[in-house]
Amino acid sequence: MTLLVLTASVTAATPAYALPPALLGKASALTRLHMAMYFAGEGWEILSVLLLPAMGVPARLRDWTLAATERRRLQGLIFLSLLLLAMALLLLPLRIYSHHLSAVYGLSVEGWKSWFFD
């Protein structure tokens, strides 16, 4: 049995992509900011999951949903919706700052009103 090996060679030089030094510095700074925002966001989410029960938020949401309806499935839907809304509100400051960074660095041209409704 013979093994046939195919090789390909590139004869034309592949052009390299490089940023000018000013843009490279700006891109590096933005990358560092995005990484910091990512880890801060993850830490804040973990802290939020720990803080919400400590502050009694789920218990209050449970009481509201029990008072709103007696249908168990609807209670579950209302409770989950309110809990997700509470989590989203806690994460809103980080998301606002992230959009601000994207706008400052020219990565986003979306206005605040349309961003908020998205």
C-alpha cells in the first residue's frame, strides 16, 4: 500500500495586516478595558446572585407573585420574570459603561435610546 502525500506551497507573498502605532495603542487599550469589564461583570454577577437572597429579594418576589394569582404556573412565570428583571437591573451600570466605551472608541454608532430598547 502506497501513501500519497499532497503538499501545497504558496508562491505569492501573503500581505500582512498591521495597524499604525496610534491605532495599535488605542486597540490595545480597548482590549485591556474589555477584559477588565468582562471579569468585573462576571464577578458582579456572582456577587449579585449572592446578594439578592441576602437582601430578601426572592422572598419579596415570592410574596408578590402569591398575592397576584393563585395559578401555580403563572406564579412561576411572574416570579422568574421579576427575578430576571432584578438581575438585569443590577447589571445595567456595567452594560451602560460598556456601550459608552464602544461609542468612544467608534465601535458603535447606535444612540442611547435605541441601545436601551435593544
